[in-house]
Amino acid sequence: MADAGTAHPQSDARPAKAAADDTPIVVENVTMSYGSFIVQQGLNFTVRRGDVFIIMGGSGCGKSTVLRALFGMQPPSQGRVLINGESLWDQDEIGRQRVLRSSGVVFQSGGMWSTMTLAENIELVLQAYTQVDAGEARDLARLKLALVGLSGFEDYYPSEISGGMQRRAGVARALALDPQILFLDEPSAGLDPISSRRLDELILELRDSLGATFVVVTHELASIFTIGNNSVVLDPVSKTQIATGDPKWLRDHSDNSDVRAFLNRGEKG
């Protein structure tokens, strides 16, 4: 592919050395690999406070692998991931858990325990990481489910609700510890267009109401253009990033023809 695409010169751009409070995630020269097989290399991007940051690219480019390095599941073979100014992978396991306490993760299927009700799934997190008693945990679980539009579904099991509701329940569980950052891996995969749109609306509502920062892996153009205000584009051929910036701006103005082709492969959002 051509050289790296241009980033959107956004009007609210911050200085390169902005404080960690303004840039909760910084990726510095990261390489992800499995043994000698390189997935992505030379990654450098910054997620700003309040972003809905999209990690996107062609099939097989390693989007989910890169995401796993950001939320502590897979170390990079080179480079650093800074979370709120602290180098995630220079910590021991206890240190990583401390750094990641400010974040939550939503997996593709929602990742709920099937033998527990929605409320019990959230209560489990609260009981494991806080000192709240059973009654407080139940009240907080109700609150988190209400935040995602699932009030009244506390005693339902994951199998008893729709796929879209399962994803929202996964978001509720990720919100259990009031995180500043939420990581979502293909949240709308397999959902019908209406459920996908509702999930996009929920992400924006939570970003605005809670002041949370979102990092989302997705290939869905409708979602990318609806929720994303910042992004990195990964290339499966050169195995590195080829653009960063606002997805709509990249779609219309990137000097990299491959980026424009990727973002114009469907109807514009």
C-alpha cells in the first residue's frame, strides 16, 4: 500500500505532549506478533479523553489482537502501551490489574455467564472487586442495567434475551466499576441493523452522560461513521497503520487511496 495516510487536522487538536488526563491511551511503536509471525508493527496512535476511537482495517489485519494489547490480554513484542500515563506492560500482574481498574471490556458475544442472571453477572464483578454488601451490589446492578435500557430484566438469563440485549447487558457489566475507558470488540457483529443502531446510540449516550472514552474494533461502516470521531486504519498487507484521524474526514480527504477505498466500500454515513 501507499505511505501512511494523512491524519485529520482536527480543530480541537491538543499539543503532542498533552497531559495523561487528556490522552488516557498512548500507543508507542507497538509490534504485535505470534512468534516470528508479525501481525502489526510500528503502531503509534493516541486516544484522547472522550473519544470514540475506532480500530479498523481489512479482514485479517489484526484489529482484535491490537485491542488485546490495550486491555491487558496480550503483550506487545515491542513498544509500549500507556494507560493514564503508566506503561501497562512494564507492570507485574498486580500492577496491570491496578492500571486496568479504570477500564472495562465488552466482548463480541457480550461475554456473560450463561448460568447467572443479568444482575448476578454484574453483582459478581462488584463482589470480586469492591467491598459492597449483597444489597448494595443488587442495587448497583439494577442501576447499571437501567443505564443501558434493561431495567426490569435483572432476573433474566442471557439465553432469554435477544442478541442486541445481550450486548447491552455486556456493556452494563463492563460499567460495573465505573470505568473511564471501555474497550469493545466487534460489538455489533451479527446484529440486525436496528439492534446495531441502538447499540451505537447507547455508546454515544454513555460517552456524553458518563464522560467515558471508548475504543471500538469494528468493520461496520454505519457504526464507524455514526460513533467514531477518531481512528487508526490497519493494513493487512504492509502490517502497519496507514492512517489516523476522524473516519469521515479520512473517507473524503485521505491522501491514501486504499484508505478512501476501504471507507467508501458502502454507502456513506
